[in-house]
Amino acid sequence: MKKLIFAATCTAFLLTLFACSAEQTSEHLPSWNDGQSKQSIIEFVNTVTDKTSKQYIAPAERIAVFDNDGTLWSEQPMYFQLAGIR
């Protein structure tokens, strides 16, 4: 009985792994709506990472800035979130 439970558990685990890997897509920015902004970003990244492009940027020179929601918070003199706390 223990062997049957072990085999069933292993099978369920492997099927879960397979299902998760099958759902992955090669589409860039899959959660974004199709539009000019998405296409511009994809074209820019493709251009600056193509070694044959005149606009190629070496990996050591690439800089990316990320924020919680895609906007940059005002940090001077303090975060907006703290301005309302008294």
C-alpha cells in the first residue's frame, strides 16, 4: 500500500511539473495589452541587444530601473506615502 501511495504521489508531482512547464509562453510581456507601447519596448530591447545593430549596448553598460507600479516615486524631500502621516 505504501508503494502505491508513493507512486501516486510521484506521478501527481511529475504531472504538476509538466503542466506548469507547458503553460509557459515565449510571448514577451504576456500580461500587457497589445499596443504601441508594448511594441516599442520589445523593438527597443531587440535593437539594443542585437550585436549586429548600431545601437547595440554591451551588457555591462545596460541599466534598468524598476518601481512598484511602473512610476517613479518622488523621493525628495520624502516619499509621498510618508507626506500624509502626521
